[in-house]
Amino acid sequence: MIMEIGVVAGEIWNYLDDKKSATEDELIKTLKRPRELVLMSLGWLAREGHVTLRTLESGYVATLNQK
């Protein structure tokens, strides 16, 4: 499971590198990954300081942090 989370985290990173920000629903639809896996991967990226998450009524928006 850890490997899957890491792979999806990389996919999210690449997507956000191009788009700058995305909702969780947009990521799930675009990456064609289960919601739980996308959320775990977003959590990993947020914990590592790579993305910022903002709460919406319908979920989250992830923004890639610039270094």
C-alpha cells in the first residue's frame, strides 16, 4: 500500500506542477484513482510540505508549494 500511495503522490505532484492547483474531485477524475488513495497521497504530500490543502464545502483544494 505504501508503494501505491507514493506512486499516486508522484502523479498528483506532476499534475499540480502543470495546473498549480486542483480539487480532490478533479484529481480523482483525472488520475482515475480511488478517493481514499488520492486522499492518503495528498496527506503524505501535505505532511512533507509539498502541497497546501484548503477546505471547501465539497472537499479540498491542493496547491503545489513553490520552493
